Amino acid sequence: MPYHSKWQDLPTEAINPDTLGIDKMPTLDIIDLIGTEDRRVVAAVHKERERIAHGVEILVSALKRGGRLFLVGAGTSGRLGLLEAAEMPLTFGTSPKLVQAIMAGGQHAVFKTREGVEDNFEEGARSIARLRVTKRDAVIGVSASGLTQFVRGALTGARKKGARILFVTCWHSTELQNYVALIIEPAVGPAVIAGSTRLKAGTATKMVLNMLTTIVMIRVGKTYGNLMVDVHTGSDKLKDRAQRIVALVTGATPEEAAQLLRAARWNVKAAIVMRKAGVSYAEALSRLHRAEDSVRTALGEDPEPILRKLLKLG
């Protein structure tokens, strides 16, 4: 019987007929070729827009009922999950526990490949058990090929706990569609370098994860218009951004905005509500709590006309 690899038929392992001579091309031609392939990624992700929207609703529901979000992956997929989790506290002021990443091989595998960890189904399941995942939580499995055993083990463990499960993959035929709540599967085709999932598959995965996490944070009130009003203020740059946001939205001078932020303990949302509603810090927090942390709802005001006027957009 001839040998048949379970990976050889995967789109992520296929040889791209358009790049067969890439190693003899001029550099500018290679750049154009990669750009052409990446435009196909954008189209493939766009085709998944309805599934991505469904995924957002699943994740918002989980967070609003007090759940957490876990991203599980190995190799490039794991690193992309780590990047999303790491950015949430800085960008949206979330607790580090709200969005967490689980990577095959742990922190040691971020910068150095650990052989065989992605094939360990049992360790994937144990990783879910260690984090005490519950039915309130949501888990996103990330695997370009759809075959990563560590990820499958983690999703199996999460399913037993009743968590909602999403799967992001570039293998259009994965049988997991009968197993998880939702599969998002941009069909990007073969990479310019055969089997290199950090290229088109990685780009597509990053785009999908960006959309999911960003829109979820918008839906739970982490922005006011397109302003980052839950911004972390742990550096001078971020303090300056907070000051500029408060000044922009409220019409305060930079000095007044800085004073407001100090009074609001560098809570941008509270500072905005304090200024625009003319209330104390305690009352601003109370209003935000009643409004489920939404500045728009707390003020009953749409920031778009204000921002358009300031940006001279009419």
C-alpha cells in the first residue's frame, strides 16, 4: 500500500503553481507576487463576514454573563492568540484574566520551537482543566491546518465544561464543523512558500482575530465612537493619549483635561462623564455602572457629530 500522509492534501501544505520560480525572481517581482497573494487573503476573509459576525455575538454573550475568552493554538497560531490576549489590557483596559492565551509548550515555545508539543492531545485538555474553564466562558481554537492535536484536546476539554467554542482554520473541509459552535474558515489557498502557514494563513488568522476581539470590545462599551476610552495609562504616551481624548470630547483645555483625569484617577470614561454631565467622580462611576460601562449610554450623546466637526468633516 502506497504511503499517504494525512497532511499532504491540506490547502496549507499545497504547492502554489504561481510561485514555482520564486527563487529566481527579482526582488521587486517577489514583492508584487506576495502582494497579489495577500489580496486574495482579504477576499477570503470577507467571504467569512457573516460567520465572523456570529462569532462576535457568541463572544459578547459570554463576556456579558461574566465569562472569559481563551485563545488556543500552537506555533504561529498560538503566537497570534498570545498577541491578541496581550494587547487587550493595553488597548481596552481589560483585566489580564478576561482574555487569555493558551499555547502548546507554554511561554518557552513563544520564541523557540518545542518539538512535539502540538501533537499532545492530553496536554491540550489539561490546559483547559488548569484554567478551570466553565460554561460561562468561550474558547477560540486556532489551527491553520485544523489538525493540531493540542488544540483539539483543549476544545474537547472545553466542550465537556459546556464552554462555547469557535474554531478559526484555513482548512475548508475540517470535520470539526459538527463539533464546535462555529467555524470561521477563510480559504486562502497555498502560500507562496509551500507549507508556510505564517504567510497567507497567518495573515488571514490575524485579520479574523483582530475583527473578533476588536468588535467584541466595541460591543461591550470599550470605545466611545472610535476613541479608545478604556485605554491603559501606564506610560507617558498613554497618559498623553488619555489627556488628548478627554480634551477632544469635552472641549476642555489640555490642562483642564489633565486635572479631570487626576480627579478621575486616570479613568478616561469617568473623566468624560464628570465634565460633560457636571457630576462628581462617584456619580460618574454610578452612571457608567447603570449604563453597563458605555459612555454613549451614560451621557445619552452621540460623539460622531462632535468629532466630525472637530475634524472638519462637515
